[in-house]
Amino acid sequence: MFDQILGLPAHPLIIHFAVVLTPLLVAVAVAYALLPRVRTYVAWAVVLLALAAPAAVFAAKESGESLKEARFGTAEGEMAARISAHESFATPLLMSALGLGAAALLLVYATHPARDSVGRDRFGRPVTMVLAVLTVALAAVCAYYVFQSGDSGARAVWS
């Protein structure tokens, strides 16, 4: 399923979704967490990106595994080391993207007022603050892993 798209290896095509959507999720989630005034304007983007970015990372991880098996299964030496270094960031990136997506969705839900409360956080200010801090922390972790994954992948290909 993640092997080819129109006869081309899928991984170089799919990674562009992860490379674009994950940093967008990081930026929008941090803005949502730290700038309450923009929440009504970016809530829809947070929700969409919280769902799309982890899916894109998952697809990139799976297509990378398919590419490795199909084209680089017998790689040795420096090339094998570079591929292994790149591959080592896949699972942490996926886990951090899933965590950030979940935290961002919870933050949007918590800050969206319930029908019977006008302008109040659903679970109270302390819960919202904890979710905001968690979202920012997971965004930093996710940003680190998306950078490391992209950098190591580029070095594997272009070095």
C-alpha cells in the first residue's frame, strides 16, 4: 500500500505531507495554547491538523519502511548507517505527533465553552493551563523530531 505511487517510490512523495503538516500543527497548536485571542480563528486549523499531521507521519513511516525493504535492504557501510539514523527518528516522531494531536484536540475541547456557560473554559482555568503547557511541551518535542528526521533523511540521500 505504501510502496509506490504511479510507479514512483511513495516515500519521497508522501514525506512532503508530513514535512509540511507537522510544523504547521506545531505552530498553530502553540499559537492556540499561548494566544487566547486567536483561538476562535484557528480552532478549525488545530482540529484539522491534529488529525492530518499524525496520519501523514504514519504514512511517511510506513512508506519509508517499504522503500528500505524494496531498494535498500542490502545497503551496507555508511549508507546503511545513514538510513538507520534516519529510521531511528520515525517512531519518536510518530509518537510525538500523536501526542501533540491528542493534546491539541483536548485543549480545543476544553477551551470551547459548554452550552450552559458563556465564555468559560469547559473544565476550568487550571485544566486549561495544564493542557496548554502540555501542548507547548509536546510541540517542542515534535518540532525537534520532525527536524531531526528531515535532516537525517536529507543527509542519507544527499551525502
